[in-house]
Amino acid sequence: MYACLRVFLRCWIGVLILLSIPGCEQIFEPIEDEEKMMAVSATFSPLVDVSNPDLGFLVFLTPVVPFSDGPNDDFLADALVELRVGNEPPETLLAGTIGTRSVYASFTKPQIGKAYTLRIQDDLYGEVEATDRLPAIIDGAIDGYADLVQTDLPEGKKRIVFTLDLHIQDRPIEDNFYHIYVEYRLKSDPGFRRFFQVSNAENNDPSLTPYLLNQSILMDGQLFDGQKKQLKLICQADLDPGQEIKDVQVEMRHVSSHYYEFHRTQAIQVSNGGSPVAEPTPLYSNVKGGVGFFGGFNPTRDTIQLN
């Protein structure tokens, strides 16, 4: 079973792009050097990746490192990672790899409304625990696009810019938070996802927060509770010579409050860049005994062609 999982995950490079926007798996805190804390970056969804729909839970484990130490790729390879649901016997997640990254994973499919508890034990970093629920699926779709402009760049490259119209019908429930990715696939490589840089075309909307490198948008549905939210996003991509876009796809994730708050505070930390004049923002964590997040999301996808 372990060998099968390892082979399967090596083929599963697409989802790594979604889950590892720079910094997502590297958790930094202003800790003392002698402290040993576990960093957890874990998500679960009934459809984590459309091309590899079997997996439901992904867990990345590293030590927490001080800000000054820079990127950290030390995977905790000998941990016991268990998934618990109510009074059912715990399931042990299996270790494998996605590309060059190590991960613990499960084929269990989460169900809406159920509480899932992640419990991790490591001889050096102790025990941590986190619990979250899967949000319901949402009503969201692409409405169209406008103002498509192509600009020639040096060395034969080409820049594509357009405005994408879409909507989300907010659910007036506790976890009405969203995460939106806009991606494109090339005719020459349709199996690989690439991401547009996105920005809010209408500006000054407090419910929208650009995520890391402007590659996605976080949304606070509490600011348009129960309403249909119309969005206009400016999308930009630079293409190498000869590349042509096959289609544009949007993934609209209905995410838990734990998922949202971790990514929101992480984006603020990265955008501040350690500025001495910016007030430090604590990194949100729902991991007891460690740092990081265990969060559920339920995605809705839509596709459009650029003429």
C-alpha cells in the first residue's frame, strides 16, 4: 500500500501547485532557537484535485523555524499521523511524495458537517492536535470576460490581460469564507496548471484580500452575508514564445474559518516582509501544541474559453 501511495503521489504534481503557493508549507515564528515546535500545513476536501480525485487529506510536517533562518524543508518523516472521526477507530495516514515534497496522505473522503480531528505524535516534537469540519459546496460560476488585451513583450513573449466576471452566492452560515484561484492551461501542456496574477478590478472592496504573490483571492463572506457577490477580477499572464492558452478555469473554494484565518494572517505577514514600521501580525493557528492549520474546503469549478 505504501509503494502504491508513493507512486500515485509522484504523479500528483498539479495539486502541489494549489497547496504550496510560496510560504504555505513553510511556517515561521519569532521563536527562540532552543524551542522545538511542530509546523502543520494540512487540508482536506472531497475533491482536492480534479485530475487525481482519490485523495482527501494532505498533511505537510516540518519544524517551526525562526524568521531569520529562512526557508525550511525539513520534513518530519517518522511521525505518527492519525485521523479521527467521532468514536470510529483512528486511521493512520501514509507517507509518500508529491514531486520532490514529502507528505502524509489519506484516501478517506470527508463529508459535510462531520468533525475531523488530526492527531500527530513525534518523538522529538511531541504531540499536536487540530479539529475542523468540511463546509458545504457553494453556488458559483464564471459569467464571462471582457477587455482582452494582448501585448508583445521582449524576446518574443506575450502578455495576456482581461477582466473576468464571476459570482458567488454566499451561504449565511458560520463558515462563509472563500478562496478563489484563476488558472490557465496551455494547448501544448493541458495537464499542468498555471496561475494568473489576479487583482480586484473595482478596488476598495474590504471583503477581498489578495493572497500570496496575487495568485489568488481570499474573500470574507460575512461582509456580504447571504447575498450574491458579483466579482470583477483583472487577470494577467505572461506567455513564452509559441504558447497558447487552451482554457481558463476558476476554482471557488468554500473554506472553513480556520483555513481562512491562517491564510489571511500569513498573507499579511508576507506582505509586510518583516518591515520594522509594520505592526507584527500573529500567525493564526488551530493546532494545539504546535503552529499551523488543519482546514477543510469544498471546491466549485468552472471553465471558459478565450476567443
